[in-house]
Amino acid sequence: MRHGVLPDDDYHTLVQSLNEKQRDVQQHVLNWCSRMSKKHKTGIIPERLCLFLSGSAGSGSVT
């Protein structure tokens, strides 16, 4: 395992624990990353990814 890389099982466990809004944001980011990784093949550069995340104390909004 590489340092700083989350094992697949841990990743899937975390994703399964997301609520609907969190899952929507996670899917949006993954889709953007996919489009960004294909920009060299397609020549299409996706618009900049801008997100504003907020939450009360203990909500994990800082991590």
C-alpha cells in the first residue's frame, strides 16, 4: 500500500456512509475528475471546479 492512499475497502465503507447530499457532491467531483483526465484525448477542458462547503462544528467540513 502506498503512503497516504486509502485502501479500497475503507474508501467503499466511507462512501456507503455518505448521506444523499454528500453522495451528490462526491459524484460531481468524480465526474469532474474524469472529464479532466480525458481532456488530453478530447481537447475539451472542463470548467473550473468550485465548491463551497460549510457545516457546523463536528460536521467534518474542515477535513
